[in-house]
Amino acid sequence: MFTNNKIAQGVRFAIFAGFTAASLSSPIVFAADEESVERIQVTGSSIKRTDMEGALPIVSISKEDIAKSGVTSVPDLVAQLPAMQGFTTASDSVGGGGGGVQSASLRDLGDQYTLVLLNGRRMAPSGSGSTIDLNSIPLPAIERVEVLMDGASALYGSDAIAGVVNFIMKQDFQGVTLSARIDRPQESGGESENFSISAGLGDLSQDGYNLMAAYSHDSQGRLRSSQRDFSNTGILGFSHNDNDYTLVQGSANAGPGNAYLRFKQFDDAGNVIFTPKLDDDGNEIPGEFTDTPDYYTRNFNPFREANAGVCGPDSASSGSTCVFDYTSTLEILPETKRDNIFVQGLFELSDEMQAYANYSWSKFEMVTRIAPYPTGGFVLPLDSSLVASEVLPHLNDDENAKIAAGDLELDQVVARWRTLPGGNRTTAWDTTTNHAVAGLRGEVSEITFDVAITMSDAEREQNRLTGYPIEDPFMALVTSGEVNVFGTFEALSDEANMAIKDTMYNGPWDKTDTSMASIEGSASTVIGEVEAGEIYLGAGFDYREVEFTRRRSQANADAIILFEAPTDEFDMSRETYGMFLELIAPVTDEIEVTAAIRYDNIGAVTDHDRAENKVVNKDVNDTTYKVSGTYRPTDEWLIRASIGTGFKAATMRQIASPREDFGVTSGSFDCPTGLKPELAALCFPEPFQYQVWLEGNANLKPETSEQFSTGVVYAPDNDFSLSIDYWSVDLEDQVTRLTEAQLFGDAVKYAEFFTTKPNLGTGGDDLAIIQAAVNIGKSKNSGLDWALNVTNEFSFGELKTSFTGTYMIESESLRAGTTDVWDTSLGKFGSNDAVTFRTITRLSNTLTHGDFAHTVNFSYRSGYQDQLATGGDVRLASDIDTDAPDIQLTVPSYTKIDYVGKYFVTEMFNVTLGINNLMDKQPPLSLRTSGAGHQVGYDPRYTDSLGRTFYLAAEYSF
């Protein structure tokens, strides 16, 4: 399936041939009865055993590690792991399509390839695929987090290609723990508070039961772009190679507004001139014409024309028009509120049998405020007072002369404006999750088993609070002349401002719901014994039904928002099942081999909303495997390796979604060369935000993968350990959507993805791109992980040091439609609108002395090559109307230092004083115009927006 170089093939063959040869020479005998020893199950294996060390690289984060990290939420905790790249952050919801979700992504493969578990069980995803919203997991109830840094499809099935993150909740907890915390940034904005309580009753070993409940609440205040110097404008001055430039990232939906004029042209006989017909090569056909007039057009900004070429406040010139600095109105960090409840019951039915049940409820509310509504183009009546007073006076002499001579006739006046008086587009994303598990585990006749039923649901409501104009009253207002859309916002009267506010919508918009019901079970036992030890066999199965729905409000269905089409509704479902076998066999005293094989069937997607339960595609299935081994030449050294395959089906929406409106491009683009003439005619002369469609693809093939890892661990004693692991993940038929930059960068290659979208304001068509789901071919990824842990005892205290990191060797994917063109984001802002960092490290030092513990954490990301700034994005500082040559910055490395100081007042009470971003490190300059959200001048996904932040926390147990 994949082609590997000869060296890699030789290494893999040598490792596994050695394990296999050794196993063939070891005779198997029946297991003997021995004194029972407690067995432990770890993430990545279905088998309980007495030895936790295995062939798989697992990072374990204890509750003590969590306390030293300085975080208050699961998304922030996960984001600190060096192996995490490519996940969805809170900043992605600031106009970037995050929808209030925060996720996990190992190896920068994407959050759809990282399986997230709660107590080893799957949860309902946040959409139609497999991505889990980490906001639904309660941090205070976590005992530890196990991160399997290797593919695990052979055990867990689809979605575990990159690895597994397993959140293990507290077990057999007794007593009550209260904690509270407040965070205050040094600069204004972004304040937060946190409170939690956990209580447990009953000793499992003595009372035969344990009941636990935990509740937590935290809130994060909003951070406005105007509250930080690095984010307060999209018209940004900077220097590069001793020259001064200005980044102009604005919108033609401006204030004062822009005017777009269209004139009919007439020949000498007074007849309308029509456009000529074109042949397939774009050449005119002599004597043949279409029914479309050959319009003469001109665009300008009336305020600029009336003010000696100077645009209005918070605006910059762009060709003959002006663009609005929408960045100055943003909130770069959204307001959030999170409530979590977790309850659990454990019941000893006998010495060998335990019943368990747990229930998790969460409600996460995120309020995003992005730039005021861009009206797009709306038509003004030709006899409007605004046209008479603001547009006609700025016709040039040539136009006036031709109108007087009958050669021109004004046919249409279109305005583009920004509804600043109506406030920011404010959306509340309310996500509620319910997750319940009930099961039975124990041991019968030396067979350890675990069977459980899971019911899980994730519901997300989108409510629009303000900032979205209702079309009918808004259009009546702006076409009446009561509001001068060509004047400054400051010049509007109080009555005009209030009239605009009164047209804004407030109410529900849509609701998505993903529900999952599953039953799963596993069992393991010792089936034999060789000289080197016992042989374990494990087996398991799982069956899941998943349903995804999206329902719109009546206002949404009626399309009452200005020029906004109704949201598509969905009701999709599919069933999946799988079964696996796992074998662990010691070969010699030093060598152990683990093998697993799994069969998965991913059912066809049923679309219940279309064609009466239409089955959109076919079932897909595959058998995957994994073989791993360990070699312990001495007690201090361990050598490990694994090889396996993976399998993943596309999400339900990637398969079955019809073409749906997705707004406009996040960046502004010049008209791409090579467009068909009829599409090129819809381009604007200046960089513009064009329309976007999303679309599914019923013919998508399942993705497959091959993984390999090998590493070494050196641990001479409990005070020192070092591990280094090499890993590689190769994907075939990877499903993705072509990015805006890819499409506009090569309109010839991607001609099929350019189309039109009806403009509800003008009645015409706008140029649009289709971001359809496609199988891009292949993806190759590899890197190194390391972890160093050292404990030093000094006369004044104990110092624990942990140094972990990831070095990416390779990360590239085959460009869609090609066989030999590879795209990469490794060390640069790539065509996928993101960066794959070459190196990410985390250094943690904790000094404990007496009743005090001091922790200093260093988080480092390597620098990268910024997105190439082309077209009109960058101008000369000396002449903002002149485009600068293409510029590509080098974004420097970024290091953030955090401090945590804890004082143990008593054994049951402690106080913490912390400083996040101790050195107040500001985000470095980036000229990116796409990716993430609407923030400009930096990339919020990779840096800290709050700056130096002080926090005080206290915890009391009894």
C-alpha cells in the first residue's frame, strides 16, 4: 500500500524477524497456578497484567502534574503537550468556524485522527465525525490522563490513527475537596474565575462501595482586540529589510460605504450594446452577441472622493475604494462559561465482581463577537436622495459627457457598508453534553472481563444575540435615505443609530445534536506459559449507533437575515461494529511480543431528510493489525518497536452533505488567472472576499494508514529516566477540503471548484469557490519524541526536572489532482492555512522544600516561515495606494514561561500563587490573511493573547 525506503524496510524487518524467530524457538506449556497478583490495564491494551511497561509510548499526566501545570481546563491541559499540533482552539471561533469547540490532535494529523476517551469509553462527538469537544470533560474529577503516542486502530478501531487520549477519573475517592481560583491579567480584559467541589463516600475495599460526585464552574471574560497593542488594527505598520510597509487587511464592506456603479452603453444609433459570444477558447465569435448588456462599471468611495482622496476613520484606500479596519472591532478571545458535573458509583458484588456506573453532564457557553455585519452589495433606488447627494456629484467629466450625449445611462447603484451602529455580530454557542456508562467487570474462572453500555449525547445551540440585520426593515431603512451609508459613523444621528439597532435579530438560529449508543466488551486471560512467562490472550467487540441532526429555527428557515440563505438541515445516521484479538507472549526473559488484529465495518450513511431515508453510500470495512515488541537487555534498558495499520471512514457530512452556503473567504484575493471568461467577469478589480460553498462527496474512499515506531528507554533508577522514540504515520486517500489559498492559487487546475452563488442583494451572481471533500492521495509524517525525567536531592530540597519534546522530521501531503507534487506546512505557513512546527518542547522544574513547592515551566515553539504576503495585502508605508513587492517574514520562535508557587499551610489546606506568561511574551508579527479566525497581525492559535496573568488559588480537603 505504501512505498518505504530500503533502510526503513530493513530496520522494520530486522526488528520483527528477530522477535518472530525467538518466539518460534520457545516451547509453550500450560499456565500453572500461582499466587494471584493485582493486574493493571493501561491505555493501548485490552489485557490486564502485572507489568505496566510495554512496547507502546504512553505519556501519563497525574493529578499532581495537572496542579503544577497552572491550567484550569482540559483544553488548556492538552494544548501543553508537545505532541499536540493541529487542534481547534478557542480563537478559531472568532469568525474561523470553530463553533465553540476545542479539540485534541496528535502529530498535527488533525483532531479527527485522535481518539478521545473518558474512562476508556468513547463519547458522543461534537459533529458528524469523531472530534470530541474537550470542554465537556471535568478537570477536577480527573485522576490522570494517559496519552498513547502511537496508532491504535487494531484495538480501538477507526479514529485512533494518530493515538489515544484517555481521561481516567478518580476512583475510590473519599472525603471532600474544595478549590477556588481567580486569574487577573496585568492588562485589562480576559479575567477568569474557577470553583470546584469533589466529594466521595465509602471505602470500596471495606464498605463494598464508593460514591463520588464532582462539580466545577469556571468563567473567562472576553478580550477585545483594542485591549492589546499586537491585535488592535488590521492596518498595521511594520519594517522588513530596512523598508517600511503597511499591512492592509480590511473589507470592502466599509464605513463610509463604497459605491459600485453600472452603466448601459449605447451605440450611435441609440441601441444597447451587448456582450459578444465567446467560443470555448474565450475568443469572440464575430457578429454573435449574448442577451447581457456590455456594461461599463466604476467603483469608488464617495467620502474619499469628497475629501481629497482620504478615506474615513479606521479605513484605508484600496484601488478606487476604501476598506474598513474590521479588526479594530473584534474580540480576540471569546467570553466563556463552563459547568461540569460528574457522578460515579462503584459496587463490589463479590470478591471477583464489580458493577460500576458514571454520568457526566456539562454545559459550555461561548459568546463570540466578531466584526459588525458586512452588508455585501445592496441596490439603492436610482431616484434615492443618497444617490443624488452622495453618488452623482462624483461622476467624472467623461461620464457626464457620455450621459449627456446618450452614450451612457446609469443602470444600477450598489452600496457596500458595515453595520457598526448595530453592534458586533454576537453569537452564543451553548453546548450541552450527557454521557452515561453502566457496566460490569470482574474475573470468572481466571478470565478477566469488562462489558458496558454507553449512552452519550452532545447538543450545540447557536443563538444570535445581536448584530445580524433583518432584511426587510433594514433595507427599507437604508434605501429610504434616513441613514447615510456613505458618511462616517460619527456623523450618524442618535435616531439613525437607534433605528439601525432596532433592525438587528435576536433569537435562536440552529441546533445540532449528535447521539451515540454503544455496547462493548472485552475479556482476557492467561492461556499458557513459556519459560519466559505467561501468555495473555484478549478479545473484544463493540457496536455503535450514531445519529447526527441539525435543525434550524423558523427565522433561519425564513431567511430573514440580510442576504443570508437558510441553513441546511440534516438527519443522518450510521451503525458500526468491530471485533479484535490481542496476544501478549514472552519470547525470552528479555523479549516480549504483542500482536493485535481487528475487523471493522462502518455502515453506510442514511440520510433521513432526503429521498425518504436514502442510503447515500456503501458500507466500508477493513481488517487492521498491530505487532509490537520489547527487548530488555538489562534492567536499565528497554528497546521497543511497533508496526501496524489503520482505517478510517469519512464523516457523515463529508459523505452526505449537499452543497451549502459557507459565507465568504476569510482572506481577500485577487481575481485568479485562468478563470473561465464568464466567471472572470464576476471578479472585482481590487482584492476581495469571495463567496464559499461547502459540499460532501458520496464517492469518498476510506482512509488507510501504516504506522511504525521504535524507541529506547534508559532508567537506571527511580530518579532518572530517558526515552527517545521515532515514529512515522503514512496515510492514503486522506480526506480533506481544498483551502482558499490552494483554489485561488491555481484556478486552472481547480477549475471545477469555481462556480457562482446568487447575490440576494443585487439579483445577480457572485464568484464562488466550492470547498468539497476530496481524497487528496497520500500523507507522510514522521518525527522524534523524547522525555527526560530527573530527580535531584539537595540539602535545601528536592528538584524534579522534566524535559519533553517533539521534533518533526516529515509532514507532507500529495496535492489533489497530482501524482508527484507534495505540499508541506513543516516549518512554514502552508497551503492548509496552518503551521506544522519543527520543534515543540516543554521544560518543567519543581523545587520542593519544607511546606513550599515552586514550579517553573518553559514552553517553546520553533520559528517558521510566514505566509507569503502578495497582491494588495501589503503597501508601501510612504504611499499606501502602492502595492509592495511580495513579502515573506520569518516568524521567530516563541517561548512562554509560567511560574507556580504552592504553600502547604496544613496537610489538608494549600494556597497557590501563579504567574502565567511570566515575561509577558507578546505574539510575534505574522502577515497571514487566512487560517484561524478574524484576528490580524499575529496567529492566535500558537501564542498567548492574554499576556502576563496573575492568579491566586486555594484548596481545602476534609
